[in-house]
Amino acid sequence: MLDAEGRFIHDGMLVEHASMARAFASWIQRHPDDGRFILSNGYDWTYFAVEDVPFFVDAVKDVRGEPWLVLSDGTEERMDPRTLRAGATGALYLRVKSGAFDARFQRFAQLGLAPWLAETPDGDVELVISGVRYKVASC
């Protein structure tokens, strides 16, 4: 199981080995027949439960003035600001992996967006990237 904080749990025990947890995160896929989450290492696969989202944003990097995401599986990708939204608890979510999966920002990763955040006259928050404004939608 992948809990709501991005930790893998196996047989009731937290997977504490960082490399094993990173490997599990890199194996996340959807089953082609039913769309359920699976872990697949190319040889074997198994279904697994996801409490919130399958991927997490661990950090945000500035790449030539644009935010790039460092994801829980160790990959990096350009942020799609059109998919950014705020959840009920204030956590930020967006689509990753070419829009195939949801991801949630870890608490400290949200702070990485600060250089691109701006307040509107109405008190709302927008993301401003290369002069283009993106509203932060609600879930």
C-alpha cells in the first residue's frame, strides 16, 4: 500500500529502506485491463492500494525560469501549471507523466513554488510563469 504521505507499507510495516521505496515508486503503473494501480518490475507485477495519489512532488527546481518537478520515483519533468489545483486540506495537486497520473506536493515542495506565486487583487493565488498567469483551481 502507498499511504497518503507517500510511504510504502508492506504487511503492516513501513518500507524504511530508501532505495527499495524508490524502486517501488518507479514501478508504479496501471493495469492495462482494469486500470487499477500495479507495481511492475518488468518480470512480475502485483496490485497495490493507493490512499491518495500514486506520485508525490518531492521538490521544485527552477530550470530557465520555469518550475520543474522532482517526483517520488526519482524522475524530473516540466510542470503543467494548467493542472494545478488545491485540495480541501490546502495540499496542491497536479497531473504528471503526460497527464496519466495525479501527484500531490509534499509540504516542503509546495514552498518551492514561491518564486512563481502571485496574489490577485481579490486575494486569490495565481501561478505566474514567463508572464502567463494560471489560476489555482480547487479540487
